[in-house]
Amino acid sequence: MIYLDNAATSWPKPPAVLAAMRDFAENWAANPDRSCHRMGIESGQRIAQARALLSDLLRAPDASRIVFALNGTDALNIALKGFLNDGDHVVTTSYEHNSVGRPLAGLERAGRISVTRIAPQDDLTLSPDAIRRACTDRTRLVAVTAASNVFGAMNDLPGLALAAHDAGAAILVDAAQAVGFMDIDVAAAALDMVAFPCHKGLYGPMGAGALYVRPGLDLRPLREGGTGTRSESETHPEEMPYRLEAGTPNAHGLAGLAAGLAFLRETGLERVRERERALALAFSERLAGVPGVTIFTGRNQDAQAGIVTLRIHDMASQDVAAAIDSRYGIAVRGGLHCAPGAHRFLGTFPDGAVRVSFGYFNSENDAETAARAISEISRAAL
Ligand SMILES: Cc1ncc(COP(=O)(O)O)c(C=O)c1O
């Protein structure tokens, strides 16, 4: 199988991730930090290591500000529902993933918040000035994606943070498609909250996500219960990260994540970016001029994730994805990619498009084979 669905989750994982999870399961899989026997301590140390590596990657001022969650969606819910109060106004984009869009729409429909949604510019990036114009006296949060999961264009995070802060609002960034690819320095960019899955560009397994919360910002916990700390207290601990983490964590997954983060550190973000961009570019160039193929990506190659979204004539995107799988053994994703607004903007709603997303482990041959498959399907449909 040629796997080109890395924007959904990365595959394969580096061998060190699988080895770390196996070692953890075989030797250390006790409940972390709850028990003071050696297995419990070792288990807790794996999680502490993942937290420290993640904190270094984001250049967070303090590792305790990194909270582990179930996935990207969970991290976003912890942020949105822990931060927003009734009556708040939120500025967001019209092309967010449903993980941001749906919680906001739910609160909006319940009459608890109001929301302004901004479309991208023609180059498919978000304008800080558009954020400024949309903010009002009541805007408390700007919630935006770092990079679209449909067209891959990366946004100027420091510029967007400045626009939010000038309006007196905090900024929450959905970094699902950017973390492990884009250099995100939470302190330099003055980001208040950054949420992301750990199973895409960080090479952890599914079932892991994380949220960075800047020092001084206290979120209401969504869940309360056991933390293994302050057991004598009737109420949930206030200190981070336990304030926002309750119950036994996905320690197997976080042990794998620590190995994924170590792999990323050794490899370097720049190398990952160069490889994925080069593959996406080679793929798009091979398809340029193929009759019936329309490609949708950002205009600036230096601000583009390894995502190429396309349509073939008026063929249903899911049919194309199924044909690429069954005839060529290539995994890509059709449909709306949980981001209907992005497809509305591109004019590809309601059928969606075919998303081809490259990962660090793909080869030039993968890009070439996929381009040939698309071109053959397109020519056959003429
Ligand atoms: C931009 C974006 N936000 C949020 C998510 C949600 O992440 P998860 O599937 O881990 O909940 C995704 C995943 O596809 C995404 O691409």
C-alpha cells in the first residue's frame, strides 16, 4: 500500500515508536504516578519525558503548561469550553475543521456566545487585518487554524496573535496540520493556547493529543477526578497539568509519543518540511496540464504543508479515492475532510475533493505513482 493520507494520521510510525510502545507494554505498563513502585515510577517518567520533549519543541516556558488529551478534538474542546464564558464573542475562520467549528456552533446555537467567521484571502491564507476588523469590544477569543487540512496553506501565527491581542482577545491555534512541520515558538509568537493531535506530525499513536496553555491563563476543567496527586482533597487540584488532566492517561501512547518526539528532534523540522514539500511539489508538477485535473493548494510554496487537494472532472471524490485504492493500492482521502467551510470556499462543496497528503516516509516513487494513477483515471474519464 502507498499511504498518502498522512494529514489524517501519519503512517508508518518510526520503528522507535513501535519499539517504545512494546517495551512499555511488556515492562512498565503500570498506572503512572499513582503508585510508588518502580513500574509506576518508570511509567510516569515516560509521560514526563513526552511532556518535556513537547515543551522543548514548542519552546514553552514551562512543561507543566502542556496538557495531554485524547486527540486534537479533545484538546480543542478543553480549550474552548474551559475558556469561553456566556456572552463572549469569538472570531474564527470559515474554513476550520469541525473540531473547532462544531463546538463553537454548538455554543452559538445555545445562545451562549456569538461568532464571526472570516474567509481566507485569495492566496488561501488568513489576513491579520481581517481579524482586526472582525474583533469588537466583546471579542474574547480568536480561534484559528495554523494550516488548513484541506488546502495546506500555513498562516502567519505571530501576526494573527498580535491582531488578537491588539483587540484585547486571546488566541487559540489549531495546530493539527502544523505541529511537527512548522516552527511553532509559543513564546516568541505570543500564543495563548495551541491544541493538536499527537498522532500526525509528532508520530505518536492514535489516542493522543495535547494542549499548550500559556502561564497565567487558567481554564475551567472539563473533567474532574483522579490525578494521583492531593488525594486527600475533595476538589480537583488547581495546579497544571493535573488541573486539566483527570483519570488514567494513555500511557502506552505517550511512551510512543516520547519516541516520536525524539525521532523528530534527531531528524529536524527543516528536513521533514523539505521532504514533504518536495514530494507535494513533484506530485503537483506531474499533474499540471493533465486534462480534467484541478489542483487546490496555497500560492506560496514556502508556507505550504505537504497537502495537495484535487478534483478530476466532475467525478465523485469518494469514487476517485476508492478507485485509487482498489486499482493502484494507494490510500488517499475523498469527501469533505471534516472541513465543509474549506470546500465551500474552494467551490468543491458538497462532494468535496481528493486529498493527497505526504509524510516523511513517502518516496519520490510514491509521488510519481500517485500522479500516474490520477492522470490515468482522468484520461480514462474524458
Ligand atoms: C485541522 C485539524 N484540526 C483538528 C483535527 C482533529 O484531530 P483529531 O482527529 O485528533 O481529533 C484534525 C484532524 O484531522 C485537523 O486536521
